[in-house]
Amino acid sequence: MGSKASRNASIEALRLFAVAGIAIFHTFQWTFQATCTGLPEYAPLAVFPYSGALGFINLLGCWANEVFFMISGYFLIPSAVRALQNGSSAGPHAQIA
């Protein structure tokens, strides 16, 4: 079995911050739904007194989601390239033994 690679502290901190952002967004999702129900599309921004805080939480959730995609690409794409260079066959044309 190969040795486990050391973790990059800055990537792990970014991942932790993204997890927190997504968790906060999902915690307040019911507030977004309650605010937007029955109102015209952009009315909640003007009607709801805490629209600035909700907007920030919404952007935090969107940002965190994008960070997860970037972190996944940062690790998965090079890993897939190494696997293909080592003779691994993947995809619909892979031979079944």
C-alpha cells in the first residue's frame, strides 16, 4: 500500500470554510423560502428587513459551492491523468476482464 500524502493546510482551511458556508446557507434556507412565498420575484429584497444578511448568506452558500468544485478539480483531475498514464482504462470503452 502506498504512503499517505501530507495534507495541504491552506486547502484544508478553505475546505472547512466552504463546509461552514454551505451549512449556514442550508440552515437559513427556510427563511429564504418563507420570505419569497407569494411575493413577486424581486420584492423580498425590498420587503424583508434583513435582506442584506440573507443576501450575504446566499452569496456565501454560492461561493462555498464553487469552492468545492474547484477543490475537487484540483485533486481529481491530476489523479485521473496519473491513472490514465499508468495504463488504467476508464470510460465506456474499458475492457471487462
